[in-house]
Amino acid sequence: MTPASSSNESEAASQLLYERLVLWAKEYWEGHYPDQSFVPLWATIECANRVAHHQVRPGRRLKGKSKFVGMEAMDCPVVVPISDFGTRGNQMVLTSGAGAYLFHFRDDIGREYDVVYACTYLGDNSRDLIAIALVPEERLESWASFELMCMRVVRPPIRRRRDVYIVGGSETFFEPAVDWEDVILPDALKSTLLDDMEAFFTRGVGIYRELKLPPFRKLLLAGIPGTGKTMLCAAMAKLAIDRKRVVVYVSGSDRDGASFEKIQRALMAVSAAKFPVLLIVEELDAYLQGDDKARILNVLDGIESPNNPRGALLLATTNYPEAIDERIAKRPGRLDRIFIVPPIQDEVQAEKMLKHYMGDHWSQDHSTVVPYLVNQPGAFVREVALHARMLAAHAHQTVVTPYMLNESVTSLLRQINSESDFLKQRKPISLSAAKVRDTNPFGWGT
Ligand SMILES: Nc1ncnc2c1ncn2[C@@H]1O[C@H](COP(=O)(O)OP(=O)(O)OP(=O)(O)O)[C@@H](O)[C@H]1O
Ligand SMILES: [Mg+2]
């Protein structure tokens, strides 16, 4: 190896992957369009998807008075082209993958322009792709419309019956497999929530239609982390599917984060479904940031609501009711009901939860730890039980002793307390939940 090549290599290693992609694209750009300025962008990975290459044909018109006229693969030293594959209908097709491409466009007065695009895997251990594009700044609108076109063909909205449609992430993000009985929460909360959904789909939809309103009801589950909001959504989804409804689930936890574009795609799916829809949006507060905020409020206000004549019920979750509180308080009707999903409220519920997670290992003398579980979220009890069972396993014992359970509670509490000393934590959520309740002008459910 020559000294020059080794220094090039170490330089490349110290750069972030996206920097290497952008630098390569920039060099190409400057060599080919020296007089044209560009803007480097994070781009959608769907423009590298072979399904999009197959279906978005030259000649397609785009917003911004342009047309897509064709594309070619490029050699890029940072990207080794590779494609995934899978079935679509009964056909085997090439799907997502890494690659670099030059996309050609023409505007209405015949001026041609290109976009340099590269998409590759984030790292050795990652199945996540990232993509960048160099786009002439005045062509952003057309590029955005091209990206949207690629995304739509890769992840089409619901046309046929399909039970669960996930926006942002894969099927593993959300599994509607939780049994209603396994969600341990106050009975009144569970039954009010379920009654609300049933009343809406059975009678409510007709009432909205009579009033010439799109049948769209909006519920929010608010509570501190780990109280079972996601679990409750999954259990509601399971019931909805059993009752022949479609579930659309929006996740902000993939690479694309919480963007309004996802909500838009979900709303398209809701409108296209020929069935009543349960629309689940987790961490609604994350979408109430920056420019997207006004658009989300439009959705809640009914201006950009989905129009599904069979009815759509939004079930949103949040840890930060205060982020949502202010905006809904100003305008009744943005959210129809807020349900506080509380931590464990009393010893009866605590014992029920502990029994559930101890399973066959439960014995009555475990109830000595029960008082310490009150006011903790369900996730805490699950961890306590898991840890105690691990302690028994390490000690090669089949029985979990009260001592082990006690030890598990103490060590978990110690860990949480030391974390909260270390991290400057936000104020306890039970206070925020109380705040929501206090300022609740519409009699929200709890
Ligand atoms: N009410 C509950 N009943 C039974 N199990 C629970 C309950 N709450 C939490 N758990 C357990 O804790 C895990 C985490 O709960 P979950 O993800 O539903 O909490 P969350 O409220 O959505 O939290 P976050 O606000 O952080 O998203 C669940 O998968 C379950 O094992
Ligand atoms: Mg959750």
C-alpha cells in the first residue's frame, strides 16, 4: 500500500458516510454543471427502489412544471449497488437497495436539468439506508413531487383489504396481538375507551354524516412512559381487526422521524380504505413541532381530515400532554377526549400486575413487595418480575423467593433514582397528567 493511498483511506474513514456521498456528488456536479448551483439534500430512499424505477415511467408530470424524462445508474466509489427482493402479488420483484443514479428532468419550456442521487446502507450492522441528492435549488418543488411519486408506488395506499397498514417502519414496529385482558388498567378506563370506539363505529358515523361532517373521531391517551399506552393501542387494534376494521399505524421511530408527510400518507390510506379505520398515531406531540404544527391542527380541526365514509377513529398517544394541552384548550373539538393512562393506582392493581408477570412463579408471599409498586408504571413491574426470575435462574433455583423479588425492586428503584440524579429529569408526569385534568374544560375521561 502506498503512503498516499493509506492517507486517502484514513481520511475517508474519518468522514461521515453522508459526507462522502455528498462530496462525491459535488465533484460530479462541478465537473458536469459548473455554472449551475445546487443544494445538497437528505433524500428519500424510495428513489433507489427498483419498484419505483419500474413504475415511475419517463414522461410523468411533476409539480413545479417539470417532467421526469429518464434515469441512469452511476458509478460511485462510496456505493456498491445491491438490491433486495420480495414478492408483490404473486410476482417476485427487485425492491429496495443501494445505488447511485442520475435522474433527468425537463421543464415546460424545454430546459433540461439533472439530480445526482446516492443511496447506501448506513453501516455494517445496519439494514437502514440513507440517501442524499444534489438538486438545483429552483427545482425543489419538482424534486419533492418526484420523491412523493416514488414513495407512493413503493408503499401504495390501501386498495385491497389488508388488516394493518404501517406508515414509517416495518411490520415489526407494531403488532396488534395484545389481548384485551392482558392490559392491566382500571376497568373503568378500559371500558370507557372501548365503548367510545364501538359507539362511534356503530352509531356515531351516521350522526356525523347527518351533520355533513367527515366521520372522524379523535381520542388521546396521555401518560408517563411505560404505563401501557402502546399496549392499549395494540389491544384496541386487535379488537378492531376482529370486527373487520382496518388499522393504520403511524410510527415516528424510524429514520424519517415524525414528519407531516407520514400523517399525509396515513390519511391517504384512511381515505382509500373501503372499511372503517382505526388510525393510531404514537407520540402525537412529536408532530406538533415547527411548520408541521399548523398542518396537524388542520387535520384535527377537520380541514385536512381523512374522508372515509365508513368512519375513522384516531387513537393518539403522548407522554407530553402539556405540549398538546395548550392548543386543544384554545379550540374545543380538536380532540374529542383525553384519557389519562395512569401508573398503578392501588395495591389491588399492583398485585394483579405482579401476578401477571410472575406467571407460574407467583406465590402469595410475594405480595410483601406490592406496596412498593403503587404509583409505578406497568413497565416497572414487568422489569421487577423479569429481574427476580433472572436472579433465580442465576442461582439455579426454580423458585423465586420473596428476598429475590425484594432485591429486584430495590435494585430497580436504585437504578432509576441514580439515573434521575444523573440526568436532569423533566418534572414527574403525574403532575402533568394532573394539570391536564385540572384544566380540562370538556370533562375528559380518566
Ligand atoms: N397497564 C399495563 N398492563 C400490562 N402490562 C403493562 C402495562 N403497562 C406497561 N406494561 C408492560 O410494559 C411494557 C411497556 O409498556 P408500553 O410500551 O405499552 O408503555 P407506553 O405507555 O406506551 O410507554 P411510552 O410512553 O414510553 O411509549 C409493555 O409491553 C408491558 O409489558
Ligand atoms: Mg408507547
